[in-house]
Amino acid sequence: MAGTTENAPVTVTVTGAAGQIGYALLFRIASGDMLGPDTPVRLRLLEIPQAVKAAEGTAMELADCAFPTLESVDIFDDARKAFDGVGVALLVGARPRGPGMERGDLLEANGGIFGPQGEAINAGAASDVRVLVVGNPANTNALIAASHAPDVPADRFTAMTRLDHNRALSQLATKTGMPVSAIRRMTIWGNHSATQYPDVFQATIGGRPAPEVLDQHWVEHTFIPTVARRGAAIIEARGASSAASAANAAIDHVRTWVHGTPEGDWTSAAIVSDGSYGVPEGLVSSYPVVSREGRWEIVQGLELNEFSRARIDASIAELVDERDAVRDLGLL
Ligand code: NAD
Ligand code: LMR
């Protein structure tokens, strides 16, 4: 593993490293897809003890790729050690749902993982740490982690809705015959769950307002449910939850956070609410966001019609319920 690159190395900790998303993610981080070809990466993999051996196998394969950007790989079953010095924390490790389950069914099982990991990040992370929670229920797990890291600014904790965003772009491209790159200002609001609201009212397709291009009946009855239920459709088809597309979205999220959004466009990320758009302060909700100088900013001043408002409110109500449930379980 050699270092022929220019920037200071960044420590990237990946939890659930031996899982299926971990396997799709690690090679792309190591190859420079996430932080760029000039930034050496020090990988720290966190797993439960039973899965450490499998993580060691993945580390052998990482070595065999001889990536110039990969400086080191270390494996841990102790969160405090794994997050020591972390600059980018990807919290993937959690149990995925199976066929017929809703993400809410995972609240208790997975919620318990994220408090101790938040504490470990609080104890050892770099001052500019960026945290992305992928493990479900991702928004509420991020809330739990953030609440256990009082010394880390809340805006450093995020949850992933970039996969939903990418799914929406792809559905719109297929429907209109336009390239994905012609679609801008798509937004996912709310929770990474079936209540999420994929909002096309602010979007443009080939420079035209999306509502002029799309039939509202299709948007309401086909597009929104297809995007919101895509995770379940993948589980039904593969017999396992999405992995490569989830890993790809995690790479996209961190790359945009670090390197910024293109002019004239925005993306979607679940971040800690400052109260914008009527989302209660402190909830981790998906918003339209840009990244400027390494920080997410919520796109302000959008006018929401009644249709959008009702759907955003429904997803926020679910996030409030999840927050109350984990509070009752003593996880906050
Ligand atoms: P997986 O079962 O293949 O892998 C999970 C890994 O996490 C396992 O190797 C397990 O040993 C490990 N793990 C469990 N508890 C841990 C802990 N306390 N510390 C460290 N590692 C731990 O699952 P997967 O398919 O890789 O999915 C992981 C999570 O990502 C699931 O919760 C899934 O629902 C979620 N997911 C989220 C999105 C999203 O868009 N936000 C998309 C896809 C999947
Ligand atoms: C997804 O959206 O693919 C993941 O969150 C997995 C799931 O449970 O839907």
C-alpha cells in the first residue's frame, strides 16, 4: 500500500464492514472514489467479534488491489478504538430488514448500537468529523448517535437519503427519456422510509419545470410510491436489501459533502433540523441541501403547495413517533 498522493491522510471508519454494503463500499473508498485521488485513506473497520474474521478476508482483498490511495487497514471489535481519530464515519453496521418488515421494526434492535457508537465518536473523533448513518432506521439512528456526542456539533451527523434521491432521478430519466444529468433540483423530504416525500415540484427536467413535463397522476400514483417502496421491491427481488446502490449513494453523499454541489443544483440529505420548513428542531430529516465549504446548508425559500405540505407533514409525524419511541426505550 503506497502513498503517492498530496493531501493529508483521512481516517475513514466503516462499521458493519463484513456485511454486504461494507463489501460494496470499502473498495470504492480505498480506490479514491469518495475523497478523491489525492487523499490517502486510513481505513478502520468495526465489526462484531463473530464477523472479524470475515473482515480480515476483505482486508486481504483490499491489500491485493494495491490501491495507491490506501494507506492502511485496521480491524476492530471495539468502537472506542475504531473511531479514534476518525474524519469520516460511515455507520453501516445494523441488521437489515427482511421481506415483509418495515424499517420501524428495526427501531429497538438497531437503536442500541448507535448510542455507544455516538459516545465513541464523541471521545475520539477528529474535530472536523463527518458522520453518515446508513444502518436503518437511519434518521433515528443518527438522532441517537448525535444525542450521545454532546461535544460534536450536531451538523456533523447525517443520515442517508441519497439512495432515494438517486432512485428518483433514475425513475424520472426513464420516464422522460432524458439523461439523469438533465434532471436538477430533485428533493427527498422527511424520513428514509415509505413515508418519504420525493418532491418533483421544484425540479427541472431538461431546463423545463418538472410539473410541465410530467403528468400529476403518474407522479402521485406511480412515481412517489415506486421511489418510496423501492427498498422493499429490491428485498423482494434479491432476497436481500440493496447493497451496491446503497454503497454508491454513501460515496455520493460524502463526496458531495466534502467537495460541494454543482452550481444550480442541489441534492438530498437527512440532517439535524434547525426548524426550517416547519420540521421540529433536532429531528434528523431529509431536506434539499447544498454543500458549501464543507458544510450542508438547507435550500431556503421554496414555496410548498398543499400536496407537498401534507406529505412532508406525514413523514415528519413518523419521525416524531420514532423519536418518542426511542426516547421511551431509553435510547436518547
Ligand atoms: P448485513 O447484514 O449484510 O451487514 C451488516 C453488518 O453489520 C454485519 O456484518 C454485522 O456483523 C455488522 N454489525 C452488526 N452490529 C454491529 C455493531 N454493533 N458494530 C459493528 N458492526 C455491526 O447488512 P447490509 O445489507 O450491509 O445493511 C446494513 C444496514 O444498512 C441495514 O440496517 C440496512 O437496512 C441499511 N441500509 C440502509 C440504506 C439507506 O438508504 N439508508 C440502504 C440499504 C441498506
Ligand atoms: C433501502 O432503501 O434499500 C434500504 O433502506 C433497505 C430497506 O430496508 O429498504
